[in-house]
Amino acid sequence: MKVSIGQDSHRFDFENKEKKLVLGGVIFENENPMKANSDGDVILHAITNAISRNNMQKYTSEKWQIKCVKVE
């Protein structure tokens, strides 16, 4: 079994009266939407984030990881 964590967060937009709140692909009428450039669906975005992180771990090895070096 593979386990991964995804995270997404947005503030509520109390000023936009035309945009709708979308959570998990479900549109909630008459609710304050999320402030975002996209639909602001934090549930689907977090799930997508978790899936993509899990796939990244599968295709990433030490050989390909970027190493940070402190430059003075």
C-alpha cells in the first residue's frame, strides 16, 4: 500500500459574488468561494498533489536529486 500527503489551501473570497464554492468537484450555491486563480477546489487539488508526489517519489532517485550548496 502506498501512502502520500497532499495539501492545498485558499482563503475565502467574501467579495466575489459571481464565483461559486467548489469542493471535491461539487458546486455549492450561495456560499463564499475560495480566493484563487483556479476554481480553488482544495479537496481535488490536495488529492492531485498527493498522487503526483507519490509518482515523483517513484521516478526520483538520489542520482537525479538536486543538491543544494551554500555559496558565500
